[in-house]
Amino acid sequence: MNRLDAIQIHLEPGLRALMEARGITEEDVCRVLTFAEGERRFYTQKVTDHRLASFTPAKVTYWVEYGLKVDDYEIRSVYSHRMKILEGFNMPSKKEPEEIGWLCAKCDLPLELAAVKLTYLDETFVVDLPACPSCQRVLVSEENAVGKMALAEQMLEDK
Ligand SMILES: [Zn+2]
């Protein structure tokens, strides 16, 4: 993974403490960026032009929201979840369509709500989440990851 060395990241004040609290290292962040930029696997926010990408090296999925600067990446937010997204099983959402505000960079399409399958500790859930209508990749927001998903993970672990 020599390409990790090439990535310069800039952490916003306060982010280091948040990462520590969430058990996420700079190396985790660099891995997400290397994968995202290498494969063009990220979402772009229409208004802020921020990018959001995820990478799952093993059991944990790491998400990084970042801005692109001339020679570095300005990290805006970092979070993770242990629940797995079952890719390729998306169904149409029954909810009212809503403006998501993120585009799939790979397909150049706006994300739309989809009924997405998640799995954790032998339990499967169907949740409405934004996803690309073409490649079906799913976006997990920070709000969902540290909120509902973290709660569900905790409940299953305690069972
Ligand atoms: Zn796509």
C-alpha cells in the first residue's frame, strides 16, 4: 500500500478527538481515500462539492467526508458502522421520493431512496437509505451510522 504515503490529509480542529472516541485512525482514513480516489468510488454533494466515501477492510465500514484542496484532502467527518450492507439487493423504496443532494461519481447520477438490506450478527434488516439507481451503492449518513445503526448494533450484541 505505497500509495498511502502519497495522500496528505488535513484534519479539522476537533476531529482528532472525535476519531479517537470513535476508534478510527488516520490510517483508516487514508485507506478510504486511497480506495475512493483510485476507483472513483465516492459521492459528491451538489452544494458543498464535498466527497463522501466508504471502505470496508474487514468487519468495520469506515466513512470519510472530505473536501478536495490543491495538495491535500480536508477531512470533514469520519464515522463507522459494523452492520454490513448487502449490496445488489436494493428494492424500490415505498417512501415519498426526497431530494438527497448527493451524486454517485462513478455513474454521475443523483442518489435516490431505496429499500436496502443490512445485516449484522445473523439478523437482516430492510431500511430506506439513499443509493445509486445504477450501481446500487448505498450512502450511510453520519446521523444514521452513529444513531439508529449504532443502537441496533448495540442491541444485537447485548442479546
Ligand atoms: Zn453509481
